[in-house]
Amino acid sequence: MITYNDIYEASRKERYSEQLQKIPNSFISDFAVYLREKTEMASKENDSFSDVIMKAKKQIENAKTLFKEFILRRRKKILNLVLVATETGISKQDFDNMLTFEKKLFDDLMKCVDSSDKKLNEALNGKEETKKNDLIIFKEDVEKFVGLNGDEMGPYDKGQMANVSKEIAKILIDGEKAELVEDS
């Protein structure tokens, strides 16, 4: 179990260090238990103006604020580590000090940056991304319908133009409800 002082110290160490600080793997769950117990204690007391309750409520408020700042600082450090790793190729710096969900965040961000770099290189090398949508014009009124991703589409009026996915465009064109607008 952690105390308010433990939360304060963890936040303080994270604030004044450039490196991710080592924290126990159970820190997040211990914090959740701390909040739950303090909240229960504050709600059980009969006299809502007693000093004990006021102090407990203030500690809960402060602990939440410290925890949010703590997590935000750790995220910023992880983002910086991702940027360093993408430039240097060294991606395991401070990896030991990350919690499990932070390691996953780091890996996911690395994948996103790698994917973005590949798209940037393709664009620089003249490879265009293939079109995913078609511009169509409706030949008749079309009522609301559910698209391939489950979202509602429409209704559409005769003569109205819409930018829809290639699959939806094909269905509407094959059903003679719309026609493709020629690219200029």
C-alpha cells in the first residue's frame, strides 16, 4: 500500500529528473486502492465538516492532481524517447523503467512513426497513395442506408454529389442509382 507521501515523492522525482524513474509495477493499482480507501473513509464519517474528512478530501484532490502530472510527465518522456529512438535507432533506452502499459505505448508509437516515415519516403519517391474514395453523382433519390463500416449514409437527392468509398460507389453505380464523376 502506498501513502500520500509516496505519491508526492514519485511525482517529485519524475519532475526533477530527465530520465524515467523506476517505480514499482504495482504503483498504479496501489494508487487505485489508496484512492478507494480514502474515498470510503471520507464518506463514512457522519460529520461532513470534521477536520479528518476535510483533510481526507483535500488529500484525495491533491493525490489525483499529483498523479495526473506524474503520468503526463512520464508520457512526455516516452514521446521524447520515441523521437530519439527513431533518429538513432536505439529504442530500448529507459525501457526497464517503463510500466507494462508504457512499454506498449512506446512500441505502438514506434510503429506509428515507422509507418509515417515509410509513407513520407514513398511520397518523396513519387509513389502516390491509391485513391480510396470515388466522387459520384446520384441519378435518383436514395434513402438512408448503412455503409460498410456501420455508419449511416444519406439520404441523397437526385443530382447530389458525394465522395464515398470505392465499394459503396460500385454498389450504387451497378444498381444504376449513381454514376461516377469523371476526374479532371
